[in-house]
Amino acid sequence: MPCSVIETYDLLIIGGGINGVGIARDAAGRGARVLLVEKDDLASHTSSASTKLIHGGLRYLEHFEFRLVRESLIERERLLRIAPHIIWPLRFVLPHDAGLRPKWMLRLGLFLYDNLGGRKLLPGTRTVDLHAPPHGQILEDRLVKGFEYSDCWVQDARLVVLSAMDARERGADIRTHTECTGLKRSSDGWTATLRSETGEENVKARIVVNAAGPWVDGVLDTAIPGKSHRNLRLVKGSHLIFPKLYDGRHAYIFQNRDNRIVFAIPYEHKFTLVGTTDMLFEDDPNSVEISDSEASYLCDAVNEYLRRDVSPQDAVWSYAGVRPLYDDHSKSNSTVTRDYVFELDEGGGAPILSIFGGKLTTYRKLAEHALEKLGGLGGEAWTADTPLPGGDIDPARFDSFFAECMASYPWFGPEGVLRLARAYGTRIDRVLGNARGLEDLGAHFGGDLYEAELEYLLREEFAQSAEDVLWRRSKLGLHLDKAAQRKVTEWFASR
């Protein structure tokens, strides 16, 4: 029996990564009727496998991508203002290494980096003596001078989830674990077949936005059969997590002989994140893992700079994802554009807008440009100054906000309060509620994780499994032992 049509939308967005949720949020805030479907969890692929940076892309200057860098630098400060709980400044130290990029090139690049985007919130570049503390005890002796500059850190999967939450609060219908399995075009729009755990249904939409990331060509194959759709170059980026390799809040950016760069970044207080790679990927994007050669590459890269050598066996965790880049036919995976590209097909009067590429930093601007491209949805751009959920905090006053949280919840302990303040911002009270002690938070799962937080994540943040909580909405999987993780799995199974 054919499925009946039960809902009609202005916009059907396929894909719950950063691009999809950004467009859903913007369109819903303009009054459009929006449905977003994601076949897995929000941010379960590329958007949670990044290097966790909101940055201009210093190395993109070498490829003359000045527009992308300028836009990214402007967006860096905008995002810091609207989400200062999950985004915060980070200083990067770039050692000069003889035989690689000369000092004048590094100085020029950093001068442009400081000035292209109208920097206001972040401190500028300075020269550093690498033989002075703390760098002298961390880096190899041959490294004498370097440069220190600013970028920002982000909890990437939380950026996606908070954008989806805001979209829902503005009227969008957000459905995870819902796959679009069919698209049929007519003169007045699209009929989409959706499949979820509860069965199959049809919906109608005037416009389809194809933000499916690594699967964007596959969606086009479904929507416009009989035509070849091969627009993507999938490039894998992998990361290793080590027990803390050095003390200090600063990150390092290391140049390699192959002209690529590798970051070493403080991570989750007790660890160091090392990444990333650029490898052509031609396998199933549903299953992406670091390879032995990538792990060795990352270790060799940091061992060129750090006094303390590491091996892949020292890593406590790894993660990998594929970047769905627009294939501009560059010879090197490192030089393929990181800019976003739109393809609008209006055949038969029903538009489908496909999105290739993009990055976390420019997702908000990408959403604005996507809606401009579509036209006809009405409403003005509004997201540049509107905080994400929990983000109504002065970026320069986060320490004061944290002190206020500690005054309200001293019994939760400074480490726990800091984690919750960083994750939930001014919505921390929705997690801890009226609790006056740990006994009011329900079952204890280990560390500072209690049932009250799981209830909040289930109710407000689309979480449906232990993995959703432990490895995306938080990184508690790094801090909780196997027994504690098993308790979280059992809790979700009981719901």
C-alpha cells in the first residue's frame, strides 16, 4: 500500500551535520516551515571528526584563498560572541624551522592573518623565544624562534547540537535516525520518502537542501536519476589523542617537509590532540578509521619537534572523518579548496540546492548564502548576533560566569562545574535544576556524570545512546572507565 502524504514544508534539509543544522536554524528564524532529517545522530560523521578549531585557515593564504580566509576570520569573532561557552580563544605557537618556510613568509602570513578579518576580541601575533620557558623544556634545541598567534577552540559536535536545538525552538522539525530514501519531483515541489524506526512515510516540500556531506552525490543520484553526479573528493583526516604531552594552555602548529602542518593541542585537560592527515578516501564513509600509516605519519611529525617522542601505541584514542570537498581537480589533497560550493538545480520548477565543502568556521555564513541563493523564503538575515542556546555570556567574562556557577553549585566541585558551564552555558540550571546536593541528581555513573544530565540530554539534545553522550555531546568516554560507560549504555537501553 503506498504511503500517504502527511506533512508539507517549505524546506526539506537532508543532513544533520553543521551545514544542515545551520541552514535549518537560519530558515526557521525567518519563518520558514523546515524539516531536517539525519540518518544517524546529529554530527555523527564529518562534523564531530574535526580538529576542533574555529580558525581562519592560516595555511590557506599560501593557496591565495584570501576571500575564504577573510570570511573565516570575521566569522571566528562572530561565533566567539554567540557561543562563548563552547568556543574560546587559544594561542598557537608556530616554530620557525630552518629549511622550511622562511621567517619573512611566516611574518607576512601572520600579518595578513591579524588584519584581514577586523580582529577585535583576540590578541595579535608576537615573536617568541623557543629556548625560554615553557618551550625550552618542550621543543627540540634546534628551534630557536617562533611566532604566537590566536585562533579559537570549539566543541564541534556541541556546535551542531546547539544549532539544531535553536532551530527546533524556532519551529523546525528535527528528526534524527530518519533517512530520506526517495525523492520525486513535480512542478510544485518534492515528495520525499522517509524511513525511521517507526516505519515509512511521505512528506512534501517546496525546496530540498542537500547537505548530506559525504553522501551528497548519492542524494543527487536519487533526486535526479539518469545523470552522473561525481562532484566530491573525499579526503580523510585522522587524529590521535595522547596523555598530556606537555604542560601549558598553548597549542603548537608544526610544519612538515611535505608542506603540510600538524597541530598539537591541549585536549580535555588531561590529553593532547594531534592531527590531522589528508588522505584520499574511496571506501564507505559510514566506517572511517585511522590507518597505521596515518598514525605513524602523525607521530613522526610531532617527534620532529617535541623532545618527548611518541608512538601510535601511546595513544589512548583515535578518531577519523572524511571531508566532503568539492573536487576542483587539484593535484594534491592538501590544496583542494576548503571553500563551499553550491549547485542549484531548478529543473521542473522544484529547486534542489546541493552543498559541497565548507567548514565549521563558516557554517553560519554558508547558511545565509544558501538562503540568498534560494530566494523567496522571506525574512532578513539574523544569526550574526543571536546567541546559541546557553551562549548569552560576555566572551570576556566567562571567568565571572564560572564564578557565579560555583557560587550556585559549590557542592558539585570546580572541575564538574567548569565542564557543565562550558557545555551548557547559562542553561546549566536546566541540568542541575533545583538540586542542593549530589543526592538530588539521581543515579551516579562515574566521575561527575549523574542521571540528571542524561535526562537533560535525552529530553533537550536529541541524545538516544551512550555513544551520543560519551563521544559527541561530551568526551566523557575519555574520562570514564568501561564499567561506567556500560552503566550509561544500560540506562539508555532501559528508556
